[in-house]
Amino acid sequence: MMMMDSMTNKELDSSNLKLMNESRIMRIARGCRRPVRDVMEMLKKYKITAKTRKRLEISKKGDMNARNMRNVLPPDMLRQLGGIGGLSEFSDPYKNLTEREVSVESGVSVLLGGSISRALQQMSNSMIIDEKVLNDCLNEITRALLQADVQFKLVRDMQTNIKKIVNLDDLAAGHNKRKIIQQAIFNELCKILDPGKPAFTLKKGKSSVVMFVGLQGSGKTTTCTKYAYYHQKKGWKPALVCVDTFRAGAFDQLKQNSTKAKIPFYGSYTESDPVRIAVEGVGNLLCIGQATFDQAQAFKQSVAVGAMIVTKMDGHAKGGGALSAVAATKSPVIFIGTGEHMDEFEVFNVKPFVSRLLALLQELSEGTFTLRNFLKMGPIVQEISMLPGASQELMRKELDSSNLKLMNESQIMRIARGCGCPVRNVMEMLEKYKTTAKTWKRLEISKKGDMNAQNMRNVLPPDMLKQFGGVGGLQNLMKKMCGGALRI
Ligand SMILES: Nc1nc2c(ncn2[C@@H]2O[C@H](COP(=O)(O)OP(=O)(O)OP(=O)(O)O)[C@@H](O)[C@H]2O)c(=O)[nH]1
């Protein structure tokens, strides 16, 4: 039984975690035959995601500047940064620094990719590609980009460029207009993701100080360990300093991660001034004396974003966070976080990323519902996030096949070993995929006719409809899978 099935509607629809008392948690765990720990972890993830969403909702209402950052940051942290004045200095993008800041942007944040996917899906569903369809598609993309605070001029240029390339009048019959439009959008998205500024890179023979900043819970601690671990494997000598004096347990978390990765670390349980810890820590670990003081102070005076890392890309297939993050900071994305584990960290490359962003949609619209697509739907199939690194452990052939017969016993055992979870979990995941794929097929068939609530009821077996949370739940699922292009 899925975890969701053992929860009541009241529990599922509430955003109040206080509702989840001990006896409810025990009941859910019993219901889905999972350890209580799994339910607790799921609730923790929900809490973090909900918090980040709330903060982002607030900050989205205005430009992200020092004044409304005040709403986003907890008061103690704001005080530590020297109030609004201190924060303004922090966010002045024009000061240059020798050290760089790596900003951690959580993939949970922006749904831009979703809007773009929706626009493309709508275009794909149109029988004829005419001026109106192209304009509707471009307007939708424009709106998404502007909402994500992409500079107006950039968006206007993008629209003009696409229209210039896709001159429908000049395209002779037989040209695949959809492909030409998609290619133009692809090229323009690549342009946005490439800020034309080299990413910060470490210099051989010189010590570099990198500061990680990001919203609460976006994955800074996890990501800086991943970053250090990645470089350690490449022969660098990284060290980690915890200057988060705000969150209780931050140093312990860093200490634990560093110990696991065998990376030297520094931090303090008693010192409350982050600058002092930075000076001591960097000085201690790098032994370069006085210069580090100036470096650490420079951090306090201003921060120029040198590069971005987009985290939690495993949970959100759309990946729009990267686009708006680059647009907002004019800094390139250098890595993406694809899971909670130390090695779930990938070098970011613009073209493959945009391809993935658009290809997923293409695959779905063509009706290929592979295991890879299923795993990319992380948030929809919440349970999957309980399988750390599951997708990494599945080989390409397995991921891209929609034939479950491919999965023999030894493959299942290998996956379970690889992601450190019981065979039962892998079997459950495959079972869920099977059910969802079946439904997807039925939906594909019914797409050929008129898709409305009435015939949806005829297509799905009643208990499956119930599993999806009725017509409403299904509508949500379809929205997520097809960008809302199908109406029920
Ligand atoms: N799925 C997934 N989870 C991640 C990723 N990166 C971090 N996390 C998880 O996100 C949660 C928060 O991560 P932290 O590293 O503690 O975040 P933080 O920014 O240091 O948090 P604060 O110090 O509270 O601001 C943890 O449960 C991490 O395991 C990622 O790439 N994918």
C-alpha cells in the first residue's frame, strides 16, 4: 500500500503539520508497512519544501532586493547580517571580489520550466501551426520568463529572434514547423542559460575561498560537501568551514558530512560572529595568515555571485530554476544536485540540460512513458524520493525501456544494492510504474477522442480512479505530466 493511501483526506489536504501527531504517524506507517522513520522523513521533506515555497512566494511578490529580503530572512539572521543596511551591502552586485560566492538555488523554487513545457505542449496539440498558434506559444513563454524576473529586453529579443527564424510565410509546405519552432526556442533558451561570462573555476597552485549562500533549506550544507568531495576526488585539497551560526545543528551537520567524506573541517559551538569563524577557519585550514582576514571581510562587504549550483533537480523534472537563477544573477550554473547523497552531483552543461528540459515533454507528448519519465516525476510519485539515488542505479537501457520484462531478478537485486534499499522497495517502485504506465496508455488512447470527465470515468477502473484521488487528483497528475494541456 502506498503511503498516501494510508493517510486520511484531512491529513493529505492539510498544510498544518501539527495535525501529524504520534498516533497518526504510527497508523500511517502501519498502513503502508513502512518503518516510522520513513514517514518521519517524508514529513520532514514536506516541511522543508513547504517552508521554501512560502518564502519564495513572499519574495516573488517584489524584486529580490535588500528590502524584501527582510521578509524572507529570519530576524536573527537579518540582525547578524547587519540589518537592512548590511544586507544592501551584501547584495550589491557591482563590487568585484577575488573570491567568489556560489549561490545554491533549489529546484523546488521555480516553475518556469513547467510553463515553457505547457506552451510547447499546447503547440504540439494544435493541428495546424499558424501565426496565432506561434504567437500564443511565444506569449506563454514570454509570460513565464517575465514572471521569473528575466530581464524584459532579454525576453523581447528572444521573441524577436524566434519570429525572425520561424517565418511561417516563407516556410514551404512540408517543412516541419513544430521542429523549427522547437529548435529556435532551444537555441534561445541556451542563450539565456549562457550568461556569456566564464564560470568561477579554481586556480591550480592557489588557494581559493568559496562561500555558499542560498535560501534556508535549499541544500547549502549538503551541496558544499558534495562540491568539496567532487574536487577532492579530482585531486584538490578542499576543507569546509561552517559559518552558519544561526541554525542550531548546522555545525554538527557539516562535521558529520565532512567526516564521512574525509574532508578537514572547522567551526565553533560558541562563537556567534560568522566573520570571525570564517577568518579563523580559513586561516587555520589554509595557513595563509593575514590575507584571509581581508578576504573574509571582503565577503561581508559585498558579494558577487560567481557561479550557481541548482539543487534538488532530482525532485523536479522541469528544472526552470536554472533559467531564472542565471537570469537573476547573470552567473552561470556550474553543477546540479540530483539527490541527497554525496555523489549525486553533476557538472552542468547548457545544451544537454535544455535538451532534457524539452525532450521530457516530447517523450510524454509522444506517449512514451518510460521508467526514466516516471522517476523524473519525483514529486508526483512521492514515494520514489524514498529511494535515494534509484535513478542513478538504473542503467540507460532500463530507464529508457517501457518493457518491464527487462527487469529480471538480478537487475532488481543490483538496483537495490546500488541505492541501499530493500529489494521490496524496488519491487514496489516497479509495481507503481506498471500501474501508472497502464493508465498512461489508456489516457493516450482516450486522448484520440474527446477528453472529458465523463469519458475519463469510462477509461479508468474505479479503484484506480480512486487511487489517483478521483477526477480532481487525476486532473492534477495530467497537469503535471502534460503541462495542463489536457482538460478534464
Ligand atoms: N533530493 C535532494 N535533496 C537534497 C539535495 N540537496 C540537499 N537536499 C536535501 O535538502 C535538505 C536540506 O539540505 P541542507 O543541506 O541541510 O540545506 P541548508 O541550505 O544547509 O539548510 P539551512 O542551513 O537550514 O538553511 C536535506 O534533507 C538534504 O538532504 C538534492 O540535490 N536533492
